[in-house]
Amino acid sequence: MLLTKSDAKKITGRILSYVKADDASVSVRSNKSTNLRFANDAFLTSGSTVEIGANITVWKDGKAGSASTSDFEDSSLKAMVEQAEKVAALAPVDKQYLPTLGMQKYKAVDGYVEDTSNIALKDRAQRAARIIEAGKKEGVITAGFHQAGADASGYATKNGNFGYEKDTFASLSVTARAKDGSSSGYFQRGHHDIKSLDTDRIARESIQKAANGKGAKIIEPGVYPVILEPQAVGDLYGRLRFQFNARLAEEGRSPFSGSKGATKIGEQIFDEKLSVMSDPWHPEVPGSQSAQAGIPAEKISMVKNGVLENLIYSRFWAHKRKVEPTAGPVNLIMTGSGRAMSVEEMIKGSKKALLIGRFWYIRTTDARTASVTGLTRDGVWMVEDGKIAYPVTNLRFNQSLIQAIGKGTVEAVGKPERIGSSTLLPALKLSGFNFTSISEAV
């Protein structure tokens, strides 16, 4: 059962009443989730979980200690607090400690849908059965994972702050594979509203990729123009919001670092077609009402028309630099200027390019330039003279993510789509992407 706002306030109040330390921050959470897994054209598992928990961090004489519990009985909550205080007594001084926030005003985010929280097993099974049958008609084997759930949480501080949030999330990922293992396709989407989760499209996209990926040709590694579907953009840039870190930039450890402790705020770092922002109240990808350390979230622009506008200052780093902390980001939204182009239009307008639906096994090679390495997966196609010409084998890449979307490199931008729980990203057509070797993996 999910915690109500009243429940959360009572429980956090009980926990804080046991605190003897100088300061404390406490959170309580509840979650319920259900899932259905299928593979090899058959149902495998159907499960559900219900979880509750609480955790606390206390500070005594500037030293921090934390503990948690999954039992809301008074004795367990009291034991949790006592454990945290014992840890604090043994800990070194927390050099980044700042007093917890007093009462804040939060603007509620509408991210909860009752139908998502209570999706019927029968409905989910029928959706999965349609996917399995669609795969059989195309001669491919399907596997997938459908999940849905709801969260409710509360947080409070000894200095008087309290907040409560409630949200839902549903997702479906489908992998289709040729019976001889020669090709595969993958597609995934998520949404807080189950009605907006297009399971038929997810099935169709993954099955078509597997069916059309047979007979892949080997091509020479090198720099190719690319058309990246939203999933591929998400694989590369989904964690971009964590790169807008002011401390990393000022300490020279970021692609947004300037010289001598300066940053690149005010400079053009991306192509002028691109803007990046966080908006907690965006209807397609609602975020949290609370940003880092409990600061009320706000709409914030990180990049506008390619120009870096803001970096994220934590409470500690803002205090050190004598500036205001940043209320964000709580989600990531990338948009393009001008008319959004479909992937089909990008293909028609390409003399030669690689169409990529997904990347995987991505690892950072140089944080200073945001350089990464990784592999394509589940289908790559050569585009020639405005048409998909043939599938090609997978490739390994080494690429600076900043350079890939730098000034003059973005030829077209699509309509943003929700990819996962907190990102809204478009398809991109880029003038060049560096592939270094062939991969034998399918």
C-alpha cells in the first residue's frame, strides 16, 4: 500500500522525535510494482512486489551517520536512529556538511496516474500475447519485459522541512531475434501514463528491425554520417544532465571547463540547432518537485541554441563559491530549433549515412572531453541515395559526445520522444561519427 501524505508526515515526525543529534534528514518511501516477462515466444514469469523503507542521516558535531530500515514499527525506527547516531560518533568530520533546509514551498508535479498504478494482469498478458503472435508471423523469436508501478515518498528535516511526492511509471522493452541468430531488433519506451505506452509500436519496431537485419554486410570502419533514432540518442546522451556540474567544470574535470578555473558558460558548445533544459512540469516527462538536497525544483535552461547557459551548483559548492545553489535538473529535455524532421525524412535526405537504433556497453574514456567507447547493437543499416540499402554488421566506436553534436555537426533534429523515466530526446542526424572496428556480436 502506498503512503499517503498524512502517513508520510506522521512517520517522518516519529523518526525525528527520536533524534538526539544536532541535525537530521529523513525519508520514507513506499513502492508497488508488477511485471510480466516473456521469452522464446512464451510467458516466463509474472510477479509483483510491495516495499516500504525509511532512512536517516544525522549530524553530530559535524560528523555524519546513516542507517535504514524496512520496518515502520516504533522500535525499529528508534533503533535506526540510534544506529545512525552511533555511526556518526565514529565518523570523521563531514567537510561538506551544511545545515539541512527549513520549510520549503514545493509546486506539485502531476506524475501519478491511477490506471498505471493498478494495471490488470489480463490486459498486460493480452498485450504480450499480441507481440508473440506478431513475431511468429515475421519468423522471429520475441522476448520482453513489461513493468508498471507506483511510488510514494516523504522527506523531512530536523529544521522543519517536509515534502511528499507520488508518481507512476510503466515501460516495455522487446527484443526480437532471427531464429538462426543472424539478426536482432530492440525497442523500448516508458511513460507515467499506461495509456500513452504504445505497446503495438514497440513490438512492430523491434520485430521489423530483426526481420530486416538479416544478411548484414561488413563495411570498413571510419567516420560516417549517422542518423540516430531517439533510443540511440538516449543511450549516448541520457545521462547528460549529470555532466552540467559546476564543481567539475571549475576544477577542470569537465568538457565545460575553461582555463584557470573558468567555465564555458556563454560559449557555444553544441550546434545552434540544439537546446537542453529541465522542466519538472513538462506533461510528457514530469520530474520531481524537489531538486538536489531538497531545494524546490525549477525550470532551468542548460543550453539554448547551442550556448551553455547554466551549470549545476550543489548546496556545498554554491556555499563555497558564494553563489546560489541550482534548483535542478530533475529531468532532461533536448529540443531542436526549426521544423522537426522524422527519421524517414532524414533517410530521404541522405546521400550516405548509417542508421542506428541503439548503442550499448558504453564506457567513458576521457571525462574532460566526454569521450566514450561502445558498440552498436540490434541493427545497423546503410543508407544510400535516400533509401535504406542494406543491413551492416555492428561496429565499435570511439567518440567525443560533445564534438558529435558540436557547432555545425547537427544536420537535422527530430521530435523529442520519451525514452525511459526522465528523458525526452529527439532523433539526430549528425555529419560524422567515428567507428574504429567491426564487432562480430549481433
